[in-house]
Amino acid sequence: MIKKLYLPALLSLLLLGGCTNYFSKYQTNYRILAKNGQHYYTESKPDLDETAGVYKFKDLDGNKHRIKQKLIYKVEKYKYRK
């Protein structure tokens, strides 16, 4: 009897845990730091075209960018307040 109660309780916790990011005060994006000091922000992880050695991404304003891998200093997750 008690085992039957565990499954719905566990599913409820998982469902609520998945929604916390949606209702959170913070949003997670990616920050791309170039070696020349420029910063770019994107909603998803930038794609690396290894054959061309180029990162491809769309910034938060909707502009598309292609930057050579050797010009990128760091790609990192970035949290900020909504």
C-alpha cells in the first residue's frame, strides 16, 4: 500500500523540479568571449564546425555570427536575472 504512494509522489516531485527553471528569476544563456574583448550572448550552445574551424551562432538580438575558433577565448554558460 505504501509503495503505491511512492510512485505518484516521486513523479510529482520530478514534475515540479522540471518547472523550477521556467519560473526561476534567472535565465541561463551562453556567453562567448572573443580574444579582442567582445562579448556575445546566445540562447543555445554555439555550433562548432570543426572542418572550417568556425563557431556559428545567433545572438539574443537575432543576428547571425560566424567567428573563427582561434579568435574565441571562452564559451561558457551564463546566468542572469530576467
